[in-house]
Amino acid sequence: MQATELIEKLPYSYPFLYVDDLEEIGEEGITGHYTFPESAFYYQGHFKNNPVTPGVILAECMAQIGVVCLGINLLQKGKEVEEPEEEKELQIAMSNVDVDFFLPVFPGERVTVTSKKEYFRFNKLKCNVKMRNEEGKLVCKGEISGMIVEDE
Amino acid sequence: METNEIIYCLKKIVKPYVQNDLAFQDFNIKTDFTRDLEINSAHLVDIVLDVEDEFNIAIDNQAMENMMTVGDAVKIIKKKQVNHDR
């Protein structure tokens, strides 16, 4: 699936879409990017006079690229033939996040998220996800799982 | 494998995912994984994967959907193991 097509299928929109583009879309993993806009609402309060991207937002970005985008691609791959585009309802829920943080991400920084599939069975997708900054340094990494179902 | 033996193994597998300890103390064939033990659907998947490893069987979507109680799980495990032995 094309990156733009996949991003359009995401159930998020502004101000809670944390995917700009996708670079490698595979069955075993995915790589994508996001730039945290300097004008983002969370910098007003995190922290007072000292804007740093909140860890939960970093984890959300990891989950949107690493689990949801990958999951949509896997669901698409699972179909025998390219079915006519009936809009099926995508249902997703995050089920587990276990992330360690190593470096702060400041306003305007562009990050790269890479995800490797651990398994996708019985609608549960479990991934090992890493986020790196523009220098290629590890920002955070961890295991994220979600339930992904496409309603018939 | 005897039913009691399977239940003993299941209890060990399920333990880390249980939210209702009181229901877990009374773990029996009628125990419902989600209703009684309050295990979520994501952890139910983990349990099924652990069951596959422990009993060396493959569980398909159909079997997974029918696995509501400990008794259901025992039935599925026994059936798969019979197929396995053939």
C-alpha cells in the first residue's frame, strides 16, 4: 500500500495525528516520520516556560506509526484480492505500552519511528518500536501492543 | 493428559493476567476468563499463545472464539492433542 493511502486510512486527525510520512512499509515492520510542531498545544503547559514533548505524546507517535500503520498494512495484505473499496469500520485499541525514554524531544524536532512485528494473531499486534531523533540517537524504545479489527 | 493436569497447567499460565484474585482462588472448569477473572481480550491472546507453546498445539480463530471458560480450553486442548497423537 502507498504511504499516502495508508495515512488516509488512519482514524486520527489534527490535533491528534502523529504521522507525517512513511518510508518503509512491510509485513515485518514499518518506518515513518513525524515533526512535532512548535505550535503544538501541549508545549503551553509541558513544562511551564520550558517546552519539552511529553512522553505520552512520544508513545502515541510510536503507536500510531509502529502499530496502527503497520496493522492497517497487515490487514490489507491479509485480503486475498484487492477488494472494491467498501469503507469498513476500523476498530483499534491500545492494549499495552512499555516504553523507556532516553532523550528529550524539543519543539520542531523530526523523529523517525521504526517498528518490528513480534506477532499479529487473533487481532492483536505486538511490536518492538524505537524512536530516533535527527542525529540518529535513540529517544525511546519499547513494546507496544494493540487490538486491530476491521468490521465486516 | 488428564483434565486435572490440564487445569493445573492452565492455572499457571493464566495467573499473571488475572485481575480478580478472589475468582482465581476458585479456579475450576466453569471459570470464565473475561467475566470471572476479568482478563482483557489482549491478554487472552497472550494466554492462547502460551497454551500453544505449553501443549505444543495450534489454536485457530474458531477455537479461540469458543474459548470462554476453563472448561472450553480443556476441551480444545484435549481435542487438539488427540489430533496431534495420530
